[in-house]
Amino acid sequence: MLILSRRVNEKIVIGDDIVISVVEVRGDLVKIGIEAPKKVKVYRQEVYDAIRVENTAAVAGAVALPDLPL
């Protein structure tokens, strides 16, 4: 893991087309801005985890569907 220190209005560049900006720091809350191409999906960790759980459940359900009588 790379750990960087940044101040408000400073940026981090990832690759050629992703820019992370520190927008605001207030106490222990940091607001960041993310500029990325539309094809790059950006999620908060808890949302990403929920999507993975839902997708895993959907795949498990899809595997069981062929066994159901029509």
C-alpha cells in the first residue's frame, strides 16, 4: 500500500486519466474528489462489498434455476 500526505487542493494522479483531489479536511473527515473516465467504476468500499455479495447470491441463484421445473 502506498501512503501519501496531501493538503487541501493537492492532487494524486493514477495512470494517465485518474486524478484524486483533496477537497476539504475537517477534523477526522476528509472529502476527496475523483476524476476518472466514465468506464472506470468508482465505489465506496461498503457499496462495493454489498455489490459483490449481491452478485455472488445472484450467481448462486442462477446456477439453481435450471433445476427448477418450468
